[in-house]
Amino acid sequence: MTEDRSGRTDTIPLSRGDLRWIFPEVRDPGTVRGALSEADAQVRALVRHLGVLPGGVGGGLEFHRVEGIVVAGLFGAAEAEGLAFTAELYFPRRCPWDLRWGPPWEVTAEVMAVCDQVRECGGHILAERAGTFTTPLEAAGGLVEATAWLLDRGVTEPPASWRSRDDARCRGATP
């Protein structure tokens, strides 16, 4: 388990986390964990294919838990040559104090170019997909589909080709 520099977020590998942090009333934890393990393997395969360090502790999927809150989101990332391939499963909130748990759960996947023009930008989305789900098993299945989509994108198109699509021009503060 690692903690970010602000001391506010714990990062915990899927294998060491508790599914109830995302799915408090999960009825079929073995099936859900099996699906999440498949998504984890796909993130790890993407990291290996790109030949880069994973975007977190040890690669694969990780729970991110905010200090003082018992809930978490599940995230995976691989970064290479100015690109970030990310997937996440979480339940949406209206504000930081909204402590409702899912359903619904949301799954997103993005291929993003890191902005090298403006520090505040964060990046330019080159491809994305998202879905909303009403059961833990559907959400886990959605994450499997999202990570398979990311793996396919990373394997079939080299990073330089993705970067060539980044025609966004940021305005505002300079780096």
C-alpha cells in the first residue's frame, strides 16, 4: 500500500483490496473478483506490450481510497511516450461530501496525450468509452470490456501514431 504525498489517498493492489469498498452489498464476490482479475490481467498485458512502467504500484488494477472515507475507486493505467491509457470503475458523486455508494457504477477508459504546452491542461483525450452499470457483476464486466478495448488500442496502434492525432492547441498559462 502506498500513500500519495498529500497523505490523503491510499493505493492498494486489487489482490489486497476489499470488494466492499466499491460494492458494499456484493452478492457474488467470487464471480465479481474473477471478472476484475481478468481486467487486471489485461492492464498488465498492456504495460508489458508497451514496455513501460505501470501507472501505479506494481501495475494492474488498484483501489484508490481517500483518507477518512471507507469507499474506493478501482483504477489501472499504462503510460508511454507521452500517452496515458487509463481505465477506472467508480460510483459518481455530486460533490466530495456525497457519501452515497452505487448503483450506479461508472466505467471509463481513455487514451490521452499528455499536454506538453500548458501545465494546467492535464491532457487531450484521443479516444474514450464509458458506460453506466446497475449491478456489481455488470460493472466488473464493463471494466473487462474497457480494459480489452484499451489493450487492443495499445497493441494495434503504436504510441507515435496516437501522438500524431493530438492536434489540440492549449491556450492560457505557459508551462
